[in-house]
Amino acid sequence: MEYLKGKRVVVTGGAGFLGSHLVEQLEKYGCESIYIPKIEEFELTREADIERLYGEARPHTVIHLAAVVGGIGANRENPGKYFYDNLMMGIQLMEMARQHKVEKFVAIGTICAYPKFTPVPFKEKDLWNGYPEETNAPYGLAKKMLLVQAQAYRQQYGFNAIYLLPVNLYGPRDNFNPESSHVIPALVRKCLEAKEHGEKEIVVWGDGSPTREFLYVEDAARGIILATQKYNESEPVNLGSGREISIKELVSLIARLTGFEGKITWDTSKPNGQPRRCLDTSRAQESFGFQATQDFESGLKQTIEWYLQRMQSEHKTAV
């Protein structure tokens, strides 16, 4: 981790789910100067706030994790907001980084940038072979523009920006808000609450046929740090586990791990989202030695245990 020693690093979204794990690992690897812009102090869609951030932090490296994001329902309700906020944050952060002569900019993209019908496993060369899945296309395309910007800036200015594509993340500290959570925390919460209230049924969106790939958050943080240290090329890089699971299998697994024994009902009036998601992760392994190590079921158990502890803590506080 020699590259990071003595560097000043800005981590946008550093107080969030992925960001908190990334910051912990940066500290573990000897990065002593980490600046996390708080949302109360910096509105990262505003140029003046980004200018102030760079003036105060004077970073050598920027790792841009911050995103306005949610599950299928949240994406359907907020397409304009998700497009504008994510586009303006990323585009201005990278431009101002260039102006401030930042050494390296690490842009975190999204699996939602891939076309709706992409051959499995998804290869980085397939990114432009179609339109993303409709429910999350505005978000996916806004994040995809950072790849265009990174490549254009490298070509014209010699600016060292890299672009990483993590698959769906999960793990302790995930967002369990039912209005904006992704599939794993949403299902964990649904099963645990049904069990707690003695309910005999849970309802799940879609028909269970889509497949997804999930990456444990600590693996994702390690992959980003390896890329920050070692990768300096224009081509995008997938970060994933290489394991594909159907939503139907996932629901059954989470029901078993949470102890929910009731009926699972599929609401087929609700959208499935993208039909399949599974990444080709060979470029990450070849370029900077990243390979996921966390066993999926074990990672789910740790996620559930973390959420149970949080629920118990909240109950005690309420009493």
C-alpha cells in the first residue's frame, strides 16, 4: 500500500455503507489523512461546495463513492432526481479535481450501467451494447457518464481517472430503510419483522426468476483500495464475486437464515428488474490482483446478525 502512505485522500460518501468500510481499511493500511465531506457541510451537486472541499482537503487522491441510490421502487419514483444528482456530483467532482491537479480520481460506477440484455457473465466490453434496464436507467446512465469523462480527460489532459463497476453489495451497516433499501436488506427486514409479528406470509416483488450477483462490502472496499494503489488505465473494471443466484433462491436462503417459516407470495404485478446479473471479474484479478473471498451464506449471517443487534439496540432506546 505504498501509494497511499502519506497521501491526503478525500472519500465522498465516506460515512455511508461502503464508505465506512473503505475508510476503516484505508486506516488499517496506513493511510493517515482521510477527509470525509459531511452532507451537512458540503452539497456535492454545487460547484462552490466542491471548490471549498478541495481547498480545505487539498487531496492527492479522490475516491468518489457518494451516490443517490435505492432499489427498484425508489428508482421508479425518482428518475429525475437520481439522474441529476448523480450526474452533477460526479462530473463536477472530476472536473474540479482536474483543475486542482489531483493525482488520481477513482470513480465508482454501478452495475446498472450495463445494458438490460447483456450476455452472462457481463464483460466490460459489453457496456455500450444496449440500453440499461428501464427502472434504473437514469441512475445507471448518470454514473456511466463518469466513464466517458474519465476516458476523455485521460486522453486530452493526461488526467489519471479510473472507473470501477461493483456489483450489488451487501453486509453489515447496509441501508435497511424499506423506502430505499436494495434487495438483501429489504428481504432480511421483511422476514425478521414478519417473524417478530407472527405473520404467516411475506410478499416479494416479481416472480423470482431474475438472477443477481452479490459482493460482500469488505471485499468491495479491498478491491477499491487495490485499484487505487495499482490500476492506472482507461478501461473500466468489474468488481464482483462471480457467483450468480436467483431471487427465488435468495428469498428461500434469507427466510431460512432468519427463521421465517411462513409462505412466500410473489407479486407478479411488480417489476422483476434486469433479467440476469453476473460479472466477468477476470480483468480485476489480472490488473490488480483482486478476488472476492467472503462465502455468501456466511456473509448473509453476519449481515443478519448486525441488523438484529441494531434492532435490539433501537428497542432498548425506545423503551
